[in-house]
Amino acid sequence: MVAGALGSALLASLAGLASLRATLPLGAVLLAWCLAPIPLVLAAWVARQMALAAAQARLLANRTAQLAAAQAQVQQLQLAEQVVALGSFDWYPLTGALSWSEGHYRLWGRQPGTLVPDYTVFRQGVHPDDLPALEAELQRALSEGGHYDFCHRVCWPDGTVRHVHARGDVTLDGLGRAARMLGTVQDITAELEAQAHLQLHQFVLNTITDPISVLDADGVYRLVNSAWTGATGVPAAAIVNQPAITPIPGISSPERRAMQARCMATGEVQVLLAELDLPAHGRRWWETTMYPFTEPRSGRSGLVKISRDVTARQTAGKALAASVDNLRLTLNATGDAIFASGAHDPSEPLLFVNDRMLQMWNIPPERAAGLTPADVMAHARPYFVNPDREFARVAEVIASRGVQEDRLTLNDGRVLLRRCIPAVEAGRQVRVWGFRDITVEARALAGLRAVEAQQRALLAAFPGYIACLDASLHYTYVNARLAALLGGTPESLVGRSLSELVSAERLPQLSRQVARALDGEVIHFERHHPAQGDRPEVHVLVTLARALDRQSGEAACFAFGTDITPQKQTEAALLTARDEAQAAIRAMSAARPEPAAPVPAEPLATGPMPAGHRPGRVLYIEDNPANTLLMTVLFERLPALRLQCESQAQVGLERALADPPDLVLLDIQMPVL
């Protein structure tokens, strides 16, 4: 057993010797083995081997832990690079050695490990337009041994262009040469795009002429535009991100702060109209609309305030209110009842109503505020003769688009002129209604129409020819008898010119006669109308006299014609009989001896008047134009007498008393007499 044990120990010693051979010098091992007893040598050797194995195990465990930690750090670094779009590089300019992190590969549009990076690969990825400036900055850093910082574009193999920010630190060797550059590259494309969007938004915001500001939930200003700073005179740096307690001169007020708090609390839009004392612009009216918001991703809330300078509107509103009051007073003075309303909804309050409107329809004055078209119709209904018909008429007027005007007769005897005028105000359909009491005018007009009808009946019954011409020599009235004589109807002749009915030879003379009549002279002349067809010839004695047109008030010429055909025929017969008698006398004289020639007697009417003899004056007072015309014709045959005619009895009597004539002829049945 001892031999076996020694054999085992020897084998172990030999094995230990083989192990020590790898760690100790061979001579030392042989010396220790030769000098020491075999058991002691074996025990020491075993103990040393056990200690050495334990140390190696600890070293291996430490290295394994360090390697695991390094691998974890590498993984964390790679993950961090992906999150922040970052890459790193390590470059030795003297040897050209270049190493990239996985993130750097991705920033150059490459998969990690697909190629061995070098300076040529680096240059190929840089945008051609940025390469000259980049290399100039890179050479500066390498030559000076300082810091490298440059932003440029990277072109990927698929054509994608990204923006990166490169940073690096250069290490110099003992000879002052750039031995190493260690740095990072970060993708800033999203940041630049965000900045571009922000700049665009800021530019757009500054182009808006209305002052705009943005506040957070704590009341701190986060953004203001140029219009806001220009209106308030407060620079953006003095208000943006400043404590909420900072007052703004001329703007801050308890009312404004309370409305901001209410807007944030309720989430509802708020509008504040206030007069402000702005340092840069003086007293101005601002209308501020507050819009609450909540940012979806961050949950941050605040409000946007948009202000408008409505000073001009307020001033115009005050002026309009004053003008409306003046207009109401003016319209009340006209006597017309007026109100304005929307074109469609009868339940909307009236836009305007004057006092006369309330009085006309017996509406209490306290009902004026809030009065609607439906209320007006309800108050007017009892006065309508036929309410259903009037309601239908109002609906018809509302449906139309033009000006409507008609008369409305009420059951209390009043007559109203109703007018509706449509209009458009600020894109809204508006109708203005007006009512004028024309009861007196209507009754007077009815009386005038009755008188006119009587006069027309008398004119129609007058056994003569009657016409009226205006100053432009156009017919305004022709009776049926004259129209038949002229070969037409009254309707076809009214409105036609005198030149259309009179020959060119007679027109100048007749025009002069009408002009004299319009000047106030009474003109008499005869007119012969030759026979035409079945109509025999007609002789007319025409009188032209001046009158006033009742409608226009302008001067007009009345023409009265009397048929003197029988007189003319009698006169012709007498002349024929005279001629025949004279012919018979001459025949008888020729058959007997001619006696001494007697002295012929001169006609009394045609002989000259004695020297100093004046014509006798006769004043004829008569309101019947036909009688006046007859007397005028008769006295034309009496040159020794001068006839003066007067159609008004009172004026005729005054003329007779003022300048007594030789003879006065008058109609004792005239009204004054």
C-alpha cells in the first residue's frame, strides 16, 4: 500500500513537475526536487498548484466580467447611437487607419461591416457642394491640433440626402503632427427641418397684422408676434418666458386676467372688448379673442390670444348710433311710418323702427325694443278690411326682389301708401317698409277725378272740336269729334306731334299761332277741311287760348273749334244770289237806255271813320268759350267796335268799374252774378 501510495505521489510529482515546467526555470525545479524529501516536495508543490489555480480562476472571472461589462457598454452605446442618430469614428491620419461605429455606417447609408472605411469612402459620402469647405475646416484642425466642428450634407447610395453635425478632437505627436482624431457624427436632419418649420411658422405669424400672443397654463408668455410687440411697445425678450407677474403697461388688467382664467378653466372661447392706453399708440380699442388649447403629446395647455384694433369700428359705431338717433328724429319729422327687418324670418327683432310706426298701428312705445315683423302684423290685423288678403299680399311682397308700392285702405277710413324696398346690408337681405297716411290726398284726388270726369263728359257733349297741345306741340287731349275729322281716334292722336298731322306748308304759320297763344294771346282763324270720301267738307272756326295743365302745372294751348259750315254755305248762297242779281240788273240795264249814272253809296261797315273818331269799346263777360268765340267772330265784321272778352265775372266787373267801356254785355247766370 505504501508502494502504491508512493507511486501515486510520484506520478503526482511528475505531473506537478510538468506543470511547474511551464512556469518555473527548469534548474530551480530540479534543485528543489533533489534537495527536498519527496513528501515535502510533493506537499509544497500541491499547495502552490492549488494557489496558482485559484488565482487564475479569479483572473479569468474578472476578465470575463470586464468583457461582459464592455460588451454591455458597447451594446448600450450602439443603442444610444441609434436613438440619437449618432456615430463615432477614430482616425489615424498618418497611417490612414479609420474605424467607424455601427451608427457611423448608418449615417453614411451603409450597413455596419459591409465595407472597410477609409478617407476615400468618407469623401464619397460628403455632398459635393459641401466638400471644399469641409476639407478646409478639416485641414485647419489637423494643422493646428485643435477642435473640429462642421455641419454638412451626406449623400447616401440610394440618393437620400441627410444633414449631419461632425465634431472631433485632434491629438498631435511629439513632432507636432496630427496623429489621431477621435470624434462623433450626429444626424441633425430632423432638427433642421423642425427649425425650418419653426422659422416658417414664425415668419407667417409675423406677417399677420393682428397682435398674437401665446400663454401657458401659468400665464407665462411663450410667444408673441411682431404686431404684438409693435402695438404694445414691449420687446419680445422682455415678455417671453418671463414670470407671469410681470405687468404689461396699458394691457394688464383684472378683467383681462379673470377672462384668461375663465378661458383656461372652462375650455371655451372668450372675447374681451376694452379700451387700452398703449404707450406707442395712445388710447385704442382692442377686441381680444382667447382660444384655449391642449397639446396632445405633452398634455401642456394654454391659450392663444388674437387681438384686433377695432378703434375705427367703435368710432364708426358711435357715429352710427348718433346718426341712427338723428335719422330716427328726421324720419319721425317726415310723418312716414318706417321699419326695417330681415327678409325671411318674421320672428327676428326689427333692425329699425321709428315713433310714427308705433303711433300708426297703436303699438305701445315700450314694445319697440324686441319688436318683430310678426308683432307688427298682429297689431295691424284689426285695421285690415280683409286680413287674409293683406297677409297674402305681404308674403307676395317679401317673396319678390323688386321695389313694391301699393295703397292700403283700412277699415277706419284711412288710406296708406305702402312701400317696400329690398336691400343688402353686409351680405344680409334687408327690407325697408314705409307707410304714409295719404287719406287727405286720396280724398282730394277722388274729388278731382270726379270733377275731371264731369269736365270730360261736358267736353264730350260739346258740339265742337277740342284739343290741347303742350309747349312741345304734342297733343295731350283730343276729343272724339276732332279725332274723326282728322281721320283717327283720340288714343291714336294723343302723344303725336303737330308736325305729324299738319302739312309742311301750314306748319310754320300754325306753330307761330300756338306760340302766341302760349304767350297769352287769344288767336282766331278759320280752317277748311275738304271733303274726303263720304265725309263732306267742313269749315271750322278755331280759337287758341292759353291754360295751365293741372297735373304738370306747365302752360298748355287749348284749341276750340266751331263748325261754321252752315254759315259758310249760307254765305256762299248769298254771294251767289248777289252775283246773280247783279248779273240780272246788268242785263236789264243793257236792254234800256242808260240813265245818268247815280253816285254809288259806300258800305257803312267798310267806309273810313271820321277824323278823331275812336272805335266803340264793348266788354263781353262770359265763361262759355263757345259764346265767346261766336261774339268774337261777329265783332270781327264790325271794325267800328272793339271787343274785349273776360271769362271771370269778378275780374270783368272790376275792369268795367276801373275803365268803363261804351257797352257791357254779360251772362247774368254766372256764379258771381
